[in-house]
Amino acid sequence: MRERLTARVLLFDPQGNILLVRGRASEAADARSFWFTVGGGVDPGESLEAGALREIAEETGFTNVKLGPVVWLRASVFTLADGETVILKESYFVAHCLGGEPSRAAWEPHEVVLMDDMRWWSAGEIAVTDQMIYPERLRELLPAIAAGRLPETPLEISV
């Protein structure tokens, strides 16, 4: 099975809200939607940092971003929209931007089909929602990150 290097981003606005995207893993009518962090696959020859900044710009339109360290690592098996099953090797960066309304102008065609919504969430909203959010441990680990308590080395958060 192919490994897919992925840069994910915990993108915060000045009020400490995090931007999450809601989407589905396939176009099937019965595909469940879930919320997840901004980010995606790193291109061949691209650094994780460059991939994170590119994904932020493409998915949100935000380019004035301060990229921080990788705080979490996660590996999982995932089936892409084209049907290929891969091992996602995710690195979660902390980043900050000025906030505001994100733009969908640079979304790729598959993102337009699979991604339904994007919004800023407070830690309190995340704590009480019954909606599915990935990574699975985001609810547990987000408060420390939002408060600026970053781990000295990235935490392995695979379930």
C-alpha cells in the first residue's frame, strides 16, 4: 500500500477559533460527512512546510499565515475518492492567520464535489458537538494547543 505524505494544519484566527472543513471521502449518496482540518497531500519534492502553506492558500485563500511547528503525527489507512487505499502519514502544523471568510476559489474539482462547508469553530463548540471530527483526538488535545501549550516534540496521535 502506498504511503501518502500529508500536511494538515490547525489554523487559528486571532480569537483562538480553528478553521475546519466538512466533507466526504466519496461521491456516493450515502457517504457520511465529517469535519477535518485544512490540509492535504504533499507534492513530490515539496517540503512539509511548503505543502502546508500551499494547502492553506488553496483551500482557504489565506496567504498571510504564520506557520508554527508540527505538534501531532498520525498514520491511518484511508480510501481516496478515486478508490485507492493509502496509508496517510499526517503531520499537523499549528498556524495563525487574520481570520475572516475563507475563499473556495482555488479548490480543485474533486474538492468542490467532496467538500461541503468550511467554518471557524471555538474550542467550546468542538467540545459539545456530536458531529464527527478528525483527527479523532482533536477534542481531547485541542485545548492545550489553543492555549499555546505546544509539545516539545510532536505527539503520535494515531488511534
